[in-house]
Amino acid sequence: MAHSGQEVLKAFKPKHDFFVGLDSDGCVFDSMEIKHKECFIPNIIKYWDLQPVAKYAREAAEFVNLYSKWRGTNRFPALLMVFDLLKERPEVQRRGVKIPEVPSLREYVNSGVPLSNATLKEAVEKTGDPILKKTLEWSEAVNRTIADIVKGVPPFPYVRESLEKLREKADIIVVSQTPTEALEREWKEHDLDKYVALIAGQELGTKTEHLRLAAGGKYPEGHMLMVGDAPGDLKAARANNMLFYPINPGHEEESWQRFYEEAIDRFFEGTYAGEYERKLIEEFEKLLPEVPPWKR
């Protein structure tokens, strides 16, 4: 679905023969753990009255957002998944705690609009729906907590060196489901914004849309690469016929070192696709399960 802010992606013009999309949280910056454990999860417990089952809410939210194939999902569908996992848990049922029923949030998530505070605010103003209002309050509180707490979190080792190496031959953009304001602040704080031509956050749609609008039909086949730490990044790359380089959760430093020392050269030389990429993706997919630990 087209959205007004996406014009900046459509207008993007190549300056090089190669294109690289980079995810930000957990990929470039070691910020996933602190953002979810200190900012998202305490606010989920507070705003959705989950104090009686805080332990299980924390486990569910950490699984969805950090340790599963849903890692990196937009915050609104991720919140729905947390509620759904909690409803199923016998421990939660035995405590008689009512997990929020949020039909209007499900409707918003499935509406096709870019999922962001801006479009959620529009939906609140249009409908006056109390569930959407509470979701917006929660989401704004998360952003305030992130702005307050997440400071000085550096990029992983070998990120800066990789960007230096890439920018000689490739156009680089940030492709993320984080709000743009936070992305711009973090990239600027560490003087990394000078390496990228564009920063695309959640307000500009999904990662699949970011890649399609910014790069689709603008570069030769095999000259487009997405770098990410979540299955959603791989999915967005494949939807746009792009190559994918995984930053393996828990092994980020080794992943960036290999990218810098080996994968970038292969990408530019045309020897990345095929067996080399297949082995990297195989290794990556083993790290992120679909079934939560309490069900295994």
C-alpha cells in the first residue's frame, strides 16, 4: 500500500552499481537486548496490567523479539504474539489472569498501512477506540524510555570498517522497523550517518517495501544485498530478488568480521551467490527457533 512518506524511497537514485540495505537494531548496533529488556518489556507489563504474570510476560516477549524467528518484527504484531503466547500458557491460566483481548489492534495490524505511531495516532483520532489509544500510549512510553536509557551503545566491531569498504562501490541505506527519529539519533551519535544515503524507518512501510521502492529495477541482478539479523530481513531480501548476509544473533562480532574480511569482496566480485550464501543462511536459520522453550 502506498504511503505519502514513501516518495523519498521512490525518488532514490543510484550513484553506484551496487546496493546494500542494512538493518539497524541488533545488526549494526548491539541494542536489541537493552531496548527490549529495559524499555519494551517493562512497559508491556505496566501498560497491559500483566504484573501478576510478569515472569511469563517477560519470557514470551523475549522469545518473540529476541530469540525466535520473529526477531525484528514490528512492535505491534510482536505485541499481539506476546498476548497470544500468554493466553496459551497453563501457568497464566491457573492464575486466572485475563490477557487483553485486542480486536481493534489486530484489525489495525492487518489494515495494510505502515505500522507506526503516526498511523496509529490517525486511527485513534478517527475511531476513538480505547484499545488503540492504550496501544499508542504504550508505544509512546517505549520511545520515551528508549530515548532516556539507550545511549552510548556502539556499533559492533567491524561495522565501521565494513561501511568504509562498502561505500567505495555501493549505495547504502538503512532498512528498519525502528522509528526514524531513533534511527537518525543513533546513527548520528556514532558518526555513521555519513556512510548512508537514506534512513528508512517504520513510518515508510515494511522492509520489503523499503527495498522494492529504493532499489527495485535500479540495479543489475546480483548487485543488491540485504544485511540483517532476523528472518524478516531474509524474507524482505528474497521478496526483492536480493542476496542476503546474516548477522547471527549471539555471534555478531564474528559475523561482521567475516563480512568485512570475506563476504564484501565476494559480493563485489560476483562469487557471493550460490553455495557460499546458502551455507551462511543455513547456519543463521538454526539459531532462531519457531517453538518457545517452554513448549519443547
